[in-house]
Amino acid sequence: MGSQPYLDYGVPVNKCYSENIIRLLVRDPEFIFVYWEIGEETTNHISLAIKIINLSSGVSELRDVKDSIGSSYFSVMSQTTYEAEIGIRKGGIFMPFAKSNKVTTPRIGTSKAYGSVSLYSHLSIATVIIK
């Protein structure tokens, strides 16, 4: 029998980096995806919460989270800018220690623009009507 081929799996990827981060991604006009990591030294015996802030209206939603590393979806409004914070929730007080990037959800529906656009190729010219 021949020898087995060598498989290089590269450098192992850490399960965590012990950093306090929270990030937002837009999924569609009505949902944003939130992921976070909180360093172990930060999470000893505390109640974590995520605050989603509607920057257009100032209204916010607070949700408790159990894990120091995790992700979740939040239902949101279209055409609205959001930001998130992760922090400690204790006695009705929220104390943030990390802030996310800002995201803006797109509008619902198709484009309101109309007109014609010409697409050129080496074989033919096609006109697409946008409505």
C-alpha cells in the first residue's frame, strides 16, 4: 500500500479572541443579523444584554443574551438606520461596553425608477425595460 497524501489544514482558527465586539449585518428589509463576542474576563457572573437602537426614531429594544459568544436575528423596520450595543443589565440599568457598526435596511419592494437601459454585448444589443 502507498502512503497517504499529506493534507495541510493550515493554522488552527481560535474559537474566541477574548475581545469585546458586536457587529450588525443587514439580512433583508425586515431583519438584521447581530453577532458578538465578549471576553471571558468581562462576563464573569453578569447578565448580558443587547440593545438595538433605531437611530431614526431613537426607540430601542433590549434583549437578554446568555452566551458570551453568539448571534441572533432582530426584526426591524425597512429604510431605517440601526446600531447595537452589548453590555450589562442590572437592576433595570443597562451599561454598554461595546458598540456596533451602523447599518441601514433597504426599502421593501421593487425600484420606483423606470426607463430603458441598453445592454451591449459582442453578439447583440438588447434593450431592457425597467418598470
